[in-house]
Amino acid sequence: SQQGEEDPQALSIQEGENATMNCSYKTSINNLQWYRQNSGRGLVHLILIRSNEREKHSGRLRVTLDTSKKSSSLLITASRAADTASYFCATANNAGNMLTFGGGTRLMVKP
Amino acid sequence: GAGVSQSPRYKVAKRGQDVALRCDPISGHVSLFWYQQALGQGPEFLTYFQNEAQLDKSGLPSDRFFAERPEGSVSTLKIQRTQQEDSAVYLCASSLAWGGLAKNIQYFGAGTRLSVL
């Protein structure tokens, strides 16, 4: 079974707008990661945040982690049509080597 | 190769047929994972290898599913007597087993889409 839920399940925005996706999980974690999946392709790692970190940035991506609420958010700023994809959060177990994925958010960015 | 390679990309099987799905991980990656992804869902863990040792197979849905990695590189996921509910995309991923957080990042293949008729 999957670790948690992502919200929203689907999101449609205009190019240039910001996109925010949320992820909740159930058990203690070593780290939390976000992956992107384009249609018919494998997953691509975007960013990793450790359990003792609260916020992390990478280019147009900003990730927050609240371990007290067992939740994370991914913000994509100044979105582009090429950002259209499904985004998944994944939590790593305490050993740090096993990932459990959420159900994903399907993002559509309209040009 | 440069990335994780899976073959075939698509497989159509008649119910009851056996299938074998292949995964070539990134050279030097010690850990290898198999996931099952149903349409519109996130990947679900099936099994995990470190080198040739299968350390966790708790996600395999039934004894019809079998995975091996005999020489610690290429892996094969075999499904015997396929059923319609086995239809899904099967993803393979590999990662380093050392290097601090680097070991936590998994590199995925494009997957094999299995359709059981």
C-alpha cells in the first residue's frame, strides 16, 4: 500500500503561474523526495529533503517539510509548459534506502 | 549504459502465459528495485536487491511473481500464469549503496507496460 496521499490529484494552471502540490505521509522517515514522471516514461528525481531540514530550494523548485504534521509541499515557480507531468512524493525508511510513493499530482501547464 | 534500460517496452500476454521482464541497471549501481505502477497511481514496491542478494521481496503480490539478479547486475522479473490484474507498468530502478544521501536517490528505467488479455 502507498505511504500517503497527494493533494490535489490534478492541477491545471497557465504558464508563468506557480504550482503547489502537497504530500502527507504516515510513518517516521529518513528523508522525503520528489520525482517527476512524464507520460509513458520513468520517474526522474527532482529534490531530496532530510528529516531534520525544513526547507530546500533547487532552481525553480522549493520544498518544505513539516515532520510534526507529516507533510511536505512542492512549489514550482514561474511554471512552463514543459513542467506538465505527474509529480510524486516518496518517503525513505529509516535506513534511507527504501522508497514509498504517494499517488501523485497530475500537473498541466497551459501555454 | 547511460541510464537504466528495460526491455521489452511493451508486452502483450494471453492470460495464463508466463512473461519475463528485463532490467539493465546503471553500471556500478549496487541496489536494484522493482516497482509495479497501475494506471493513474504511484509506483508500488515489489522487491529489492543488493548485488545478487534479494533483501526484501515483501511487495511481491503472489508466488507467481519471481525476481532474480544472479550476477549482481542484470535483473529479471518473471510472472507465471499471468492474470488480468497483473496488467500494469513494471518499473526498475537502481541506486548506489554508499555515498551518504546519494544512495537514497533512485534512477528509473522507462518501464515495461504489460497488458494481459
